[in-house]
Amino acid sequence: MHDLRPHAGAQLLAAWMRELLAAADWDSPLVQDPFGLRCLPQVHGAALDAWSALDQVLSVEINAAVENPLLNADAEGYHHHGGFHLARLGLALDQFRLGLLGTAELSTTRLGILLEPTFTGLPPFLAEGEDGSSALMITEYAAQSALAELRGAAQPVALGHAVISRGVEEHASFASTGARRLLESVEHSGLVLACELVAAVRALRMRGLVPAGDGELRSFYEGAAERLNSSVADRNLTTDIHEAAALLAAS
């Protein structure tokens, strides 16, 4: 399918998923999976494309001479210019934050899948024991809260405008604001993914399953299972989420 619609990010991610899942012996019982699974290459691939575009812009900016006025070693005199303007960087940062938001939105949908007996065959919220256990229910609240922060941070800074210096400097990129918002977005997206990881590890434990084969997916799962609390009793999950977030940040 990705050969017929060849977006680079989606192709790369789909190929990576096929590699990670190559040893799995599994077929979906559904005619069509939820979008959190079925559209993962398209949404996450778009974020990869946005990251690639941002990387290209950063590669130019980091190595560029943007002083104004600029003394050109190959020509005589100083040159006044507008090369310092960061419009391209601001737009690239906007695009990536929006792409990151999409990946987090799909993460929350997969978290919902993991807590739903219809999809897992496990008790609601991955609870075990007495009726009324809330188990991982609170992780949805935490993930949705972080997602709300991501939506706020994804607001395009390119929508901003400023006229200063007696009207001579009548446009601004607000790229520095976009960069700060990206730092916030990375933190919040990490919390969303941490909630999904905690649920995924618990679901596999409760099913008595581990990823097939001995590749990257199996290795990551074993590392996560070693660090994450194996108890399924109702408890404060703050430590679990922070531990999962730290694991993802180090990966």
C-alpha cells in the first residue's frame, strides 16, 4: 500500500514495523483495526517527514552566517540583508509540533484499546481481582491531560504578528517561541507514550505473552518489564509513569 502512496516517512515507518513484527504469528480478528493501529504509519510517518524537514532547516541555520550587516570575505564591504529572518525555521517547528500532536493522539487511542476487553480479552482497565478495581483507568486521564497540553503547544507561532522599530521591522517569525513550545511538547508526548507503555507491558504480562523472536522489540520489552512494577493491585501509578517516561527518554 505504501508503494502506491509513497510518502517517505510512512514508507520508512511501515518497513520498520514489518521488521519489528516479522516474528509475530498473529492475525487480527477484525475486518478493520482501529485507526490507532491501522493508520499508525500514515500519522507517525507524517511526523517523521516533519522532523526530516526541520532537520534540513536546522542543518542550514546552524552553519549559516546571518549577522547583519554581514562582511563577505569574498567581496568588499558590508552587506545589509534580511537573511537573519527565521520564517523557515518557525514554519518547520510549527509543522513538527503539529506532527507530534498527531502521534500522541494515536497513542491515546491505543491506550484505550489496551483497556478495552473487546480488543484484549482481559478485564476492563487491565484490572485483576475484586470487582470495581480501577487498575489503569487513571492513565487515560493522565494521557488526555498531557494531550491537552500538547494541543496548546501545537498552536502555530506563524499566526503571530508584530510591528516594531517605528514600523520598519514589521514581521516576526516567533521561531524562538516555537522552539520553546517544542521542548514542552517533547515532555508532554513522553508522558502520553509512558501511559501507553505501562498498559502494553501489563497487558502482555496478563496474557502471559512476550514479543516473538529475539529482535529489537523483544529486547525493548524485556528492559521495560524489568524496570516496571509487576504488581496489578490498585495503587498510585505516578512512579510507574515516570519510570516508563525515563525509559523512553533513554531509548
